[in-house]
Amino acid sequence: MILNIKHKGLKAFYLKGDSSKLQPMHISKIRLILTRLDAALSAEDMNVPGYHLHQLSGDLYPFWSVKVDKNYRIIFRFDKENVLDVDYLDYH
């Protein structure tokens, strides 16, 4: 279950369906990722084709990342079975 979202536009989309602060071409993929993430019990539940799930290192450890498009990613971390600090960014 997603407990908190850091990105304001992503949070508005998740809570209210307001996609005005997100890249229009990413909306359908973001919807799929958030739906799956909300149901996930572990990071491995996000390991589906096309998502390129991987754990981050350095300053972003222990976050996990899934690909939205090109350089855009949704990152998140797990605390037991809960998802925390969901963010949408271009980190490359």
C-alpha cells in the first residue's frame, strides 16, 4: 500500500485523478505503475517486463526504480509491506 508520495503532481494524480502536472505521454504508464505499486507487498512484485526494476545505490539507496519512459522513473522504497516516498523524476 502506498503511504506517501513526494512528487506533488504524482500525488494529485494518485489522490484526485489530476494529471495536469505530469507529462501527458506518461499518464497511462504512470497509472499502471501506481496501481501495481499500491497492491505490491514487496519490490519484487514490481518486476514485470518493461518496468526495468532495479535497486538504486549511493544517495538513493535503498530506493527502487521502475522505468516510465526514456530517463523518467518512478522511485520508491518499502518498509515491510508499505510503499514510502514515491517520486517521479529524471535522474539520469
